[in-house]
Amino acid sequence: MSESPEMECPSCSEPTLAAFVSFGSYFTRCMSCDFEGPATSWRALSSKLQGRSRAVVVDENYKHTQVIVEGEASEIAEAISNIAYQGKLVLLLAPNADS
Ligand SMILES: [Zn+2]
């Protein structure tokens, strides 16, 4: 079972762009080339998210340490905020869609 990111990096075109939440900010970072996208407000963004996602706490080496929550993005946004505000780096993953 792979849990690698699924978004394509605009800089190196590898499918290794990952989405993170840290404190109140959402941003993307490429695991291959360290490209980092502009940060935006997690609260503003989370209200527009649709579909299921999974939130995982990662350490400074981006190793998964703990799955926080999985569910509809709109329903887990608050839980993600709470963890991110504790100073933890939260990686957002999109479970494989079935439709
Ligand atoms: Zn890249």
C-alpha cells in the first residue's frame, strides 16, 4: 500500500507534490525538488474542499507518525486545524477514489 502524494509538481513534473497544514496555513511542497507553493489560509481553503481525505502527522523528515483522522474534508477540517495549531505538521492525503 503506497501512501505517496498524488499531485504533480509544477516545477519538476514528478507526482510528488504533497499538501500540508501547519498552524493556520495550507501549502504544498514537492518531495523531489523541494518546490514550495504559496501558503494560503487553511480555514478559507478547507471550507471549499470536497471529497474524502486523510490527515497524517509527519515529523521533520516527512515520515508518517500518526494518522489523525479520515473522512469528508469538510468534517475533518476542524480536527486538522486543532492538531496543526499544536505546532505539528499535518500531511493531507487523498484516499484512492472509487468513482
Ligand atoms: Zn518538484
